[in-house]
Amino acid sequence: MKKNLVLAATLLLINSHQVLAGSVRTVYSQDVDSNFLELKICQGYGLTINLMPTGEVIKQVWIGDPSRITFTSNGNLCQKSNDNSNDSNCSQGNATVLFLRQITPIKFANLTSSSDGNTQITIITSGSEGQKQYQFKLVPATGSPSYTSLVIKPDSARPLPVVPPVAIKSEVAPTTLALDRIPTPATIRQPIAATINSILPGRAFPRNDANALVYGLAIAHSNGQIQEGSITWKKAQDAIKLLRQGKSKEEAISRSGVKEEVFNQLIQWGQR
């Protein structure tokens, strides 16, 4: 009986580890700077915001409506002072990770609360590039979260665009269509499908979701709808990488932060 209990507990720990090991969303500093990212704080789970990869330390944190969501940190934060000193440069602030969680709503005197429970968090940090400010929209939620940790990395750590060649099946000999053969805005003079047919006439090239997303992104770029190096471009590249790692569409959308409608449209274009 004891052996069975130990085995069951071991399996439970293994399964729990497998679930939590993949529940991380990675974003880059520029993504946060350019977007008001939405973070869901699920009941009973909470969410960590990890700034360790950036080398920054957290100096101060504010939550617009603290009646439903609270936070703790892995280090000290600067105390607000009443003089004109620069609080964000205080020596006490040395936290690198925040943990946010839902609490039973509290009625604070002389403090208003949001009507829908949503609020925002402002994080002031200090690092090699000086002071920075991060802002996120916090949304109290129920159910199981798609991720329980948000890791912020410096833009210098962003991987290069994932644009490997796409294999093409042929009855004669295996060939590869390099992505630089996709028409660019300067060369496109006819519909994409006709151009590809002129490159490889009569050949069909089945595509999985990752390859379809690559082609869809190339088409959107050729049409001038998504600029290379833009936030949407980078998020789509992150989604391609996740798909190539075997992640599901849902997980690729969630972790990369690309809009679902944009993701689906690119897939649709890339499969034509």
C-alpha cells in the first residue's frame, strides 16, 4: 500500500512538473515598451514576472486597483519618500521577480476600484541602460492559465528570424525553395501564386503550420501589410519557432503574443 502511495505521489509530481515546465511566456523588452500587454491572473495560480534575464533590478511597483490583486517580490523595493529625492535610484531596491495573485476583494477607504476588476501594474527598474518603466494590464481570471510565468528578456537575446528553407516533394529529385525566392515588394508584379508557379511549375509543396506561417508572413510582407522588423513580424517569427518546436497553434499564439486573427490569416495565406 505504501509503495502504491509513493508511486502515485511520484507520478503526480512528475506530471505537475511537466505541466509547469512548459507554462512560461517569453517576451522581449521592446515588446513590452511598444504594447500594453495583457496578463491574466488566475485564481489559485498567480503569475510571476521575471526580469532576471535583463539584468535589471526592480525599484518600485504600483498597482492601480490593489483591491483584487496583490504582489510580493524576491527582494526589497524602494520606499516612497516625501522629499524630492529620486526614489528609483535608492540602494534598497534589489528585487528581480514579482509574484502576483488574486485575493478576496478588499474595500479600501477613500480608494476607488475598477468596475470590471481589470487594472494595471507599473514596474520601475534600473539597469545598464538606466531607468525603465514597464506597464501591463492585469485581468483577474478563473480556470487554468496558459502560462504561470512571464520572462522578460533583453532585445539582444531575441533569436534571429526563423526562416529555414522549405522542403519540396518532387517525383524527380528533392529540391528546396529558399525563402529569398519569395517575391519582395520591389519584384512582385503578379499574384503570389502565379509567381511561385513560375519558379517551380507543376510542383506541389505541402506545408505544415510552421511552413505555412513562413509563407504567409512572406506574402504579407510582399503586400506591404507587415513590415520586416515590426512587432507583429517579430511575434510571428517567435510563433514559427514555437511551432517548429512542436507546440500547438494555441500555445504558439499564447506564448508569442501574436494576435489570433493575424496568426490564422497568415496560415490561411501560406496554405494556398
